[in-house]
Amino acid sequence: MRINWNYIKMIALFGLVIFLFAFASGRNEVRTISEPNVKFVGENNLFITSKAVSKLLIQNYGGVKNVAKEALALNDLENALKSNPMIKTAEVYVSINGMLNAEIEQKTPIARVSTNASYYIDADGLFMPLSENYSARVPLVTGYVDKNNLNSVYLIAQKIDHDEFLKKHVFEIHQEEQNQLFLKLRKCDFLVQVGDVSALDKKINNLKAFYKKALKDNTLKNYSKVNLQFDNQVICTKI
């Protein structure tokens, strides 16, 4: 009987592949995790440090270093990181060489509340604590501010963050009772009365038109209040 050596070679090669795969998988499962590698994505300003992120990982797994890979619950570690009020998103994974990696996206502050409490409002309108590592240059929010009702302040802060003119000139948002809003501009003595957040785009356009004309006429210092609450007009109070 003639022996089909090609067939035998194929079976042997297939067996070798299975053996190597099983061997590698076994070694990979028992490989221990090294010190966490933390990478920040997005903005470079660090409100939370790599050391703090590593500490969170260690606290939530009793010591990530020297833990077998199969013992790690990566989803639990991600949820632990995302529970931190500085962190927007987190992705945790283990590389082939046993390195535990955490990719972190921080929250982005767009306003800083400075009343009886101090904290940021982030780009999603949520609470964000102040950081000991970095202070964001964003408009201050003063007056009556309820931590559980930030909607009006958030809408005007978001508008400022997305508008070059407002971002350049507005340094303070003041909210009175009943959510009545006022703005303070750099190098201007007058108060801008916005009122509520209805027809906000039109109000901002009216402010820009007034500012441009008053700047041209050199009359910005002649006013104590600029009222934007009326349709198609700006009511100015002279000093």
C-alpha cells in the first residue's frame, strides 16, 4: 500500500498548530499584569493625573500588579474609572505582553460656579469638581445657582463656548432668582441683561451688532446696562 506522505504532513502540521496555540493560550492566561499604563486622549490639560488613575485601578482590584490576566474583570475596571467625576470615558484593555492599558477621556469644563459652592459645569451640562492639578480658564457663574438645576446656566455657557465673540469677551455669567441671566464683558462697565434663555441666538446677534456699532462710535463706556430682552432692539441705559 502506498503511503500518502503529503496527507501525513498536513495532519502533523495541523497538530503542531493546535499544540502551539494551546501552549501560547495557556501561557497567556497565567501571565501576570504589569504596572498600569495610562494614556489621556483629547485635551492635554490634566484635571486628573496618571497616578490618580493607577490608584483607582489598584483600589478597585486590590492591586492590579501581579494579577493573572484571566482574573481581571475589565468592564468592572472601566466602570470604576467612569464613576470618577473627572472622567468622561474610559477604555481598559490588556496587551499581549501583559501591560494593563487605560485610555482616559476627561470631562471638559465650560463654566465655573463660584457661589457658596465651587465646581465646574462640563460640556454635557453635568457637575464636575474642581481640580488640584489644573484650573480651567472659563467664565465664572455667580448669583443663585442650584446644582440640581443647571439648565439655563448651561445653555448660555454652551453658547459662549461655541461662539468666538462671546468666548473672547464674556468673563462672568450672573443668574438671579427666577433664572434671569446677566453677562459681564471684559473692558466694559455695563451689564448685559439677557433675561431667560428664549430666543438666545437672536439676543446674541443683537448684542454683537450693538457692540460693533458702539465700538466704532467709541461709546462703549457711556452705558451702565444693555438690555436684550426685547425683540429686534437693544435698550441701553446711559451712565
